[in-house]
Amino acid sequence: MKFLKAVDEKEIDLKYAFEKIQTIKITETGGDHKRRWISEYSKIEVLLPEFTEQTTIANILTKVDQAIANTEALITKYTKIKTGLMQDLLTKGIDENGNIRTEQTHEFKDSPLGSIPKEWECVLIDELANLKSGGTPSRQNSSFWNGDIPWVKTGEVNYNFIKETEEYITQKGLKMSSTVLFPKGTILMALYGQGKTRGRVSILDIDATTNQACVGFLNLKKVTTNFLYVTLTNEYEKLRDLSNDGAQKTLAVVCSKNIF
């Protein structure tokens, strides 16, 4: 930990210095870390407005920082509320009056997934959609890449509407590989990937292809895209637990054969 102290507190506003330091990037090089850090920072030239202007700038940026912190706190709060609400809505639903059903006020029945409203049914995912995975054009053939067809990787599947991708393939790459051009509105799920990637879902906001680690839900029957999306989102941990043997294709099998 390093401490910085103003040489003359009448010449520099410490809040301004704090904001300014956050914009400075130091390139790591060899040598003693402590001495390099101090020496490199001490030799950096920075713009220094008059004291009153420093204070004004610092106050503006501090207010923005506080707004960001408040927003993040609200996001955390409402994310927790949403998680609880999703669990109730997706296991109990709402009645004709807009109220969440309870076993004290409504009739429920037993099912493979536990007690559910009598009006509901349990179905397999493959009764609701056809699952199709993508593919990767050969990296050895440059004519397959840098085209105008979006190509989704699992790292981009993260509870979002996918509007663009990091990589693009050509028509030739599409034709000469096993990848699939999924239409806008398709739900994608990451079959495997680093960390928490496996089991995450997104909705395509563009026509796009994917690699073999993604599966698309096509030709939906008896279910809307949005309802299936929030259901899969709610079942994230369950799907990961069921596919915990590490086989790359397991999650697709679990998903298609599991009851929801």
C-alpha cells in the first residue's frame, strides 16, 4: 500500500488528485516494484488547473462516482427481488386476478417437480423446442473469416440480447462448416465454457451463427420465447448440477430430456 500526500494543500485538491491518479496507467517492467512504483509516479506530468477549478472538477466526478455506487446498490437490491419473484412466478404462477397462487388459496397437484398449480403440466424440453448446436469454420482457411455473418462464442452468452459479436464469418465459412445460421429471436444456451459460462442463456437480436459450444432452441411449441428464456434462467443452477460429469454434450441432453 502506498500513501500520497499533497506537498501544498493550497495548490492541489486531494479529491482532484484522487480522480486524476485513476486515469494514470503504469506499465509493469522489471526491477524492484516498490521503488519503481514511487519513482514512476513521481515523474509523471499531469495537468494542474487552478485550485478552485480542481475542486469543481473533483466535486462533479465525486457526484458521478456516488451516482454509480447508488445505481449499483439499486441493481443489487432489485436483482435479489427479481430472483425471489421469479421463483414464485415460475413455480406458482398468477391467477386471473393477478395474485401469486399459494396452496392456501388455490388448488395444487403433485408432479415430478413437486407441487404445482392444477392448471399446469410438466413437459420435456424436446416437446417444446428443437435443439441445434453450432460449429466452427476452420481457422486455417482465412476465406472463412472476417465476413459479415455474426458468429457467437459462449463467452458472449450472458443473459443479454445479442446485437453484435466479436467475430464474423463469411458465406463460404457458413457453407463449409457445421455451424448454423440462427434467426433473430432464437434462445441460445452455453453448453460448456470457462467458470460460470455453462448454462447461461441469451436471446439473439440478430441473425447469427454460433460455435459448437452453443445450442439454439428452434421451432418453439406451446411456449413463448420470453417464458422459456426466464424459465431456463431460473433453472441455471439445476441444469449445471445435472450436467456436472464434465461431458461437453451432456447439458444439451439434460436440457432436452429434462422436465420443466
